[in-house]
Amino acid sequence: MFILKLLFKNAFRHKLRTSLTLLSIAIAIMAFGLLRTVVSAWYSGVEASSATRLITRNSISLVFPLPLAYKDRIRQVENVTTVSFGNWFGGIYIDRKNFFPNFAVDPKTYLDLYPELILSPEQRQAFLRDRKGAAAGKKLIERFKWKIGDLITLQGTIFPGNWEFVLRAIYRGRDENVDESQFFFHWDYLNEALRKTAPSRADRVGFYMIGVDHPNNSSNVVQAIDRTFKNSLAETLTETEKAFTLSFISMSEAIIVAIQIVSFVVIGIIVAVVANTMSMAARERTWEYAVLKTLGFGGWHIAGLILGESLLITLMGCALGMAITFPGAYIFKKSVPMYLPVFQVEETTLYLDLVAFLGVGILSALIPAWRAIQVRIADGLRRIA
Amino acid sequence: MSPIVEIQNLSKSYRRGDRRVPVLQNINLDIQEGEFLALMGPSGSGKSTLLNLIAGLDQVDDGTVIVGGVNITSLSESELAAWRATHVGFIFQFYNLIPVLTAFENVELPLLLTGLSRRERREHVELALRVVNLEARMDHRPPQLSGGEQQRVAIARAIVTDPTILVADEPTGDLDRVSAEEVLSLMERLNRESTKTIIMVTHDPRAAKKAGITRHLDKGLLNDVHSQAPV
């Protein structure tokens, strides 16, 4: 109790200095937390992926389509339960800055395959019935203040022209990892238009989404599908949904690595800031350490006092930083809803904050503590004179 | 009766650049239990160095220092620290109280190294503060106390562990005349009533007068003995 009291009193001898240090730690911990959350948000699609879903695309590239005729042949592969398909539509809503992911899908099979998209039965039926109908995620609805029955026009980029849809359903995610900012509509609507305007592009799909009866059978199904279309004009590449999502993320791996490096650089900077504070405090108190040594306290007692003070300051700064990470994340999420739709501070991030607190607290105290241990009593007492 | 402090053939020098400067040369000194000894001499004569060596704050080059039967020159750093905690009480010129702690907490500091319970520590601290007549100011921090009061708190801190010897380095050097007189009277009373062995370094002849014995150091050598009747 006495020691804890002494640590508190020592920590706040220079109120302004300690307050500024606390603020620096808090901001750094918040920055660290937000950067780690950006990384985890990037991987949220991976977390949401199912072990019983596969994606089949053209083996050359996702840009090249696959014939619609593959659907029935894939359906015949053993252990396949559902086959759905779709195209990345890439439509623009009013302005490019209003980006959100939009797909043309086979609605019935798609919704069967993605049970994590929750729609009310009425809206589901309404969506399935209306060929021009569309479904959108809850966050997208909130963002553009749409309501059921609204006419939504997307300007096609891959498929030129103005495309009109009627909003028939709003989905919400079954859990936090589900992206609620997507927009999807009937693939048939797209295909019928293409038959009239660009027949060469009709009856072709961007990718197949395949349901497997058991995760253990995924590997066999992957091989079976790709074997089926071997040496065809459009060879396929089938992979698990997780691998498919990761392949997308790997395209932006350099950015992720950069963010991770910056997050640790932030911690490195804060080590320097706290170490500077502790060094100044220890230098000012050299005579006190000499007095304590005179009274019989050992070098390790002194080191313990410095380490304790460093940990205390870091802990307070870290607690403050963790507390402001949540409102910070909320503001961040509101600012860029379209790029990182799932942006939540994870428990792991908080544990990393605590590891950072321990690391910063210990590393910052090392040099001042070592110097305090080394100081000779006579030299320390001379500082007073 | 064997002396409480026995110093034999003690030499000490400091390194200044690449040469050694002798500070104490072949010092032999016995201090009896219950003595109040004043060490006087000009600046740089080695008084404080001798005091530091007796108190185990510094290492000798040659010779031995035996305090209470323990040859402290053979102790390691950590053994010396443990020995100081129970056998030596320090009184410094500038009081050296921890500014963020109250008078009570400053006096309690040395007791943290003992196995005493919180209640026992409280009893010891209150007794020590009563001896220096500062019970009423136990919750004040050093900046709220006068110089004389701070030095009395320092004396309470020095005696709270009931050490074998008390060492004082210019205890009145930073005090006005009245406060200095109070502090010296207190030390004298401790010596007389509790038979505490006190070794005091001082420049002040008035302070030296309070001591039973005065020894003079000059250029690292001990000179004549001045025995005095207690004042």
C-alpha cells in the first residue's frame, strides 16, 4: 500500500509532464487499436466465410466469365448440394464516391446458400417474385435512406447503361462479421438485357457458388469440378470460399503489411516518449535514490520503484486509450462505411493493447532503472550539495 | 570494553583523471559506545569521506572498519545495504526527506525493510516523532515544515530503527542559529539519555562543543584529541 501510494505520488510530481505523457500513450494506444481494427476488418470476410461453400471461377482470371451451362454439370458432382452463380456488376449509384458492392445473382439459390443473410419471409418472397427486384443490406439502406419500393438506378460500368431496380428486401447479418452493405438483384434481369444488347456476353456468369454437404468433402469436390472442365475452352479454378476471399486480400497485402508496420511503429514511438519521461524523472530523483540506498534499500528496490512508476503511467494511459478506441472506431466506421463495412474493435485488439502496455512500461523503465542501480551513494548525495 | 567503532590503517583515495588523489591516509580511530564525537577540519580534509566509510556508504582502499563487531569492509554491496538498514542512522546537512511523503511516511521508510507489521511500524514512527517533538506535524510534507523541523524529522527517521550508531554530516549547516541549537540539543539529549553513539562532521565550533570528543582531520590525517566535558 505504502509503495503504491509512493508510486502514485511520484508519477504525478510533474502533473503537466505526466498528463502530456498519459495523453500521448492514450492517443498512441487508440491509433494502435484502430490500425489493428482496420487489419481485422480487412479480414472480416475471411471470418464470415463458410467451410461448406466453394467458389468456382475461370482459371485464367476472375475477369473472364464461365458458361452458364456449367451449372448443371457442377450440380451432378458428388457431394454438391447447391449451385448458385452471379456476376460482379460494378454499378455506380449517382456518383462514384457512393461505392458499394453490387452483384447479379440467382436469388433463390443464393439466399439458400447464404443463410447468414436474414430477410423477412414477406420481403424474401417479394424479392424473388419481382424480376427487377433488388435486396440491400441494412447499412446500405441507412446510408442512402432507402425504403422498400424505392426505385434505384445504377449506372453500369461493366455492363453499360442505366439499370433500374425496385428495392424489395432489406437483409441484416446473422452475426457481426456479415457485410450489410451489399446490393444484389436478379441475374436473369441482367442476362435478358444482355441477350438483346450484347448477345455475346449473355448466358455467361462471373463465378459459381457451390454448397457442399460436409466440409470434409470440399477437397474432393474442388478436384472433381476442376477435373470436369479440364481441357475445355473455359477451364475452372475452384477453391474454398475462405481461400477465394484470402486471394482477394492478398492483392492488397502490401497495404495490410504497411498498416501493421505503422501500428508497431506507433508503439515504438510511445516507448521513446515514456522512456524520456522516466529518464527525466529518474535523473531528477538521483539524490532520492541515493538517500534510499543510504537507508538500506537495494538497487533492485530502486529499479522496482522506477518500473512500477513506468507501468503505472503506461497502464493509466493504456486504459484511457482503450476507452477512447471505441468512440474512435465508431467515428472511423461512420466516416468510411463503404470501404470497411465490418469495423469492430475485437477482443484480440484489446489483448494486444495490454501486451503493448506491458511492453512499453517495461522497456521504458529499463535504461533509467539501470542508471539508478549504478549510481553510487556518494555521487548521488553530492547532487544535493 | 571494546570500542563500537574500530578503524585500523584506513586509507582512501579517489581517481581524478588518470591519477589517484589520496583523501585519507593510514587512519586509526576507536570510538567507544555512547560517545558523541565531532569530526572537524577544513574543506577537503576527508571528514565526510571518513564518515561515509564508517557508515558503509563507500569502499575503503586499505585497512578495516569494524562497527559493532562487524568488519564492514568485507561485506558485499547487498550485505552492506542490509547492514546499514539496521545499524546506521543518517542525518544529512540538507535533511534529504522525500518531498512527496509526509513526515510520518518519511520516518516510516526505513521500517519498510524490517519485518514489522503496519501497526508496529506506526507505533515506532509515533515514538520517534514524539522524541523529536513533532507528533503534531506528522501529516505535513517537507515543504510545509521549517528547516529545523525538517531536520528533526530526519533525526526521527535516523533513530526509528534504533541503530547502533548515528552519523551526521553537517547537521546544522543549513539551519539558522535557533534551529541549529534545537537540533544540537536534541542530538545531545539522544546521546545522554539513550546513550546513542553519534559521529558528527561539522565546521561549526559551537556544534563541536556539544560533542564529548572532537577529532581534527587535515589533509587526510587525524590530528590531536580534544576531550571535553559534557556541556
